[in-house]
Amino acid sequence: MMKESKKKKLRLFHAEVSSTIKNKRLVMTVYFLLRLSVIFVLIAQAFNRNFENVFLCVLTLILFTLPTVLERRLKIDIPNTLEVIILLFIYAAEILGEIQSFYLYIPNWDTMLHTMNGFLCAAIGFSLLDILNRNEKVKFSLSPLYLAIVAFCFSMTVGVLWEFFEAGMDRFFLLDMQKDSIIHNFGSVMLDPTNSNRPVIFQDIVDVIVVQGDGTQTALGLGGYLDTGLWDTMEDLFVNFIGAVAFSIIGYFYVRSRGRGRFASRFIPVIVPDEAAPPESGKESPSPDEPAPSGEI
């Protein structure tokens, strides 16, 4: 009996692996290529004795496994499109952005990632409630507008928490995660000699002179005033807002159409029914046709 039980478990395992390979061929190809690239970068950074970048490579490899771990632990199916974007996002942020310095060499690289982050976080927040909405054990149903608002708030909260993290790293470890900006005009009430709470306006600023504790003066030659993080933070939150609004609108119409939206379904995980394989890539998950309970919010 024990041998038969082990054989049955082994057959189920092989069937699950075969189903995963068949349904997630694109994901596995992208995962393999990105993982191989990260390993090559890790080896190169180890030879250069850049152990901080080695840590980033190890962290990236760990993050790559999160979608699979979440699928198994939560018994959900993450759509192929969403999973591929998550993998590419991790690679673009850690390997290209940090190690290859794309944040400095490519304009708006950080802006693009924050916009994508807003979109993805809204999709995740939407999915959490949508899965709850589809659960037969839950005695209430949330309206499409409510789902969209919660998804938007979830995304913005994640964005704000990340900016808190960046500010903390800059404050205590001087890492400059909130990248500097060059501006040519600003107003400050702190510099008002009359203390009347009126901003003193500085315009057409062409340079900044830094005076250190030993009296050393250094002209930075920046062509303007150095803003240390404020503009970068507000821009990041604004593009996060754009991404969050974009998916919230998509999610709203997805629920209104009873889950028939092809585009939105590529970003919304679904619960895998017991003793059923995950739905094939590109196919929509069946949505329940049962009427919404009377206690709809």
C-alpha cells in the first residue's frame, strides 16, 4: 500500500510538472534566460570583488521564485502575462537599474518602473478582493467601483511605503535612493528676513556652492540648484498614481462585464479549484454566473 501511495504521488507530481511546462512555456523560457543572465552577472561581480552587487544578484534569484511559491502556497494561478512582467520588472530594477546603472544612463528608467509598479500593485490589490468576491463562503459582494477604489488605494499605499523606505535609506545610510534633480527656481519662507511667512523667490539659478565644515568651498557646476529627492519622490508617486488609475479603470470594466475582459484577465490571478489543473495560457478563467447577493456594497 505504501509503495502504491508513493507511486500515485509521483504520478501526480509528474502530471503537475508536465501541465506546468505545457501551460507556462513562455514563463519558464523567460525565467530560465533571466536566471542564467543573473548567474553570469553574479560570477562577474564576484570576480570583481563587488560583494554588494553579488548580494543584489542573490536577492534577484530569490525574488524570481516568489510567483511560483505564491501559486503553490495560496493555490492560485498567476496569468502568464502578469508573471512574465513581474520577472522582467525584478530584472529591470535590480540588475539593469542598480548594477548596470540604467537609472543614471537611461532617462526616465526609474519613472517607467514606478509607473509599472503602480499598475502591477493595483492588479494585485484588485485580485485580492476579486478572489474574495468569488468565494462562495463570503456572505457579501463588493461592487465594481468599490473594487477599483480599493485597488487604487492599495497601489498608492505600496508606493508611499516604498518612498518611506527610500527616504530612510537616504537619511541613515546616505545611499541617494531618492535621486537628485536640478531645478532653476524655488521659493523659501525660511529665507524670509522678515519672518512673515512669505516665500523668497530665487530664479535663474546657475550653480550651487557647497561649504564644508573645514571651510572648503566647492562650486558644483550643475547649471542649477540641487534638489535632493523631493522632485524625484513626487514624480515617482505621480506616475504610480497614473499606473494605479489605469488598472483600476480596466478592473472596473472587467468586473462589470462579469470577467469577460480579455486584457484584464491577463493580470488577475484566480483560485485553482481543488483537483484541477491551472487554466491554460491565454484561456479565460470561468467566472461564476450566480447573481450578486442582496448585501452588495
